[in-house]
Amino acid sequence: MTLGSHILDTTITVKRSTLDHDSGGSPRSLWADHLANVEARVHQVGGFESVRGGGESARRTWMVFTNIHDIAGDDRIEWVDYMIPDQPRTRTLDIQSVVNAHGRGHHLEIECEETDA
């Protein structure tokens, strides 16, 4: 059994890091699309803001639910948030953990973090 399409109300893109080299030969990571248009549910579960040295930063915690299982802990999720209808915002979520809920390939529960520095 998997999550029904009535629960998966948005789509995400899963990004995977690949190793490349800059013009000087130094290694660098590039993020490329690994999976696109993945049906998912994205839900904010927490967050906080802080002020240090005159600068502000914010960190939010998100849970992402999906039936697709080819997602790893070192991937990223990109998602367009339409919470404010006339102001869509692309969010980049760093994966913190990936859990195969209920075992046996039911669905994934992915804990993510988003940081604004």
C-alpha cells in the first residue's frame, strides 16, 4: 500500500550532487536534477529565527512524504511553495533523514531543513 494521490498534493524535484572540477582543476559539487515532478506532500513542522552580530538568520524544519524510494540522505529537495498565491517561492531543502515508513516500501518520510543566512 502507498499514499493516495489525494494526500500527495504537490510536486518536488530531487537534486543529487555530482563531482566536477572548476577551471583551475579544484573539485566542486554541482547539484543536478535526479528526479523531477515527484508527487509529494510537504509540511513545515518547526522553525526559529535568530539575530547575531547585526545579521538575521532563519531555519525551518520540513517533512516531505512521497511514494518514490530513490531518494538518499545526501540529496536535496527543490519545491515551489505557493502558500502566498501571487508570490510563488522556490525553496531548497537539505535532507536530514530518510525513513521508509512502515517498512516494506510503503512510503518515505523525509526530514529536511531550510536555512536562510
